[in-house]
Amino acid sequence: MKMRCATLALAALSLLAASPLAAAESKDIYAPGTRSGPFVVTPRSLGELARDGYEIRGNLGTALVLQKAASIFTCAIPPDPEHMSYRPYFVCSELREVMPGKAPAPAPTGPRLKMDEPHR
């Protein structure tokens, strides 16, 4: 009886792991081009945006809001669920509003840039 329960439990776990929900959760939500509401993850770093003249204007939850004229970015330190901590870099997203009836602007391409490591 114990063997049968263990086998059923393993079968249930394998089905859950193979479900579309589990596959969606494993996708990197911080990959460039990923959209979260009106914000699209970009390969730009916080340091790069600051060097380009963007200024921190406030915060949106745990993200910094950077602005230069009409261009707006948010930069946040993403969680690291594998280590129950945070990743050691910022992920920056650009505000790209979608107007009803229009397709969203294409996502940027290129390597993901990370904020420089602190100097020791």
C-alpha cells in the first residue's frame, strides 16, 4: 500500500512538472523583450542610463524610476528564487505604452548589460 501511494505521488508530481503552468514559471521573466504591463525589459543597465543623462525621479514599488525628457525606465533588482535572495544586478525596463488597435513596438535586441560590480 505504501509503495502504491508513493508511486501515485511521483506520477502526480511528474504531471505537475510537465504542465504548461510549470513551463511558464520556468521562463525567464527578466529576459530582454519580456513585457510586464506597459514596461518592456531592455538590455540597458542602470549605469548606462545614468551616463546617458537619465535621472532617478522616484520609485514604483521596489523599482527606481528614471526619466530623461519623455523617455521613462524602471530599474529593479530581480529576485533569485533559487537562493531565496536577489540577483546582483539591476534589470531595466522601458515604458512602451500600447495604444488600442496598434501593435506594440518591437523589442530591443542585443546582449543583456549588467550594472558594474562594486569596487573593492
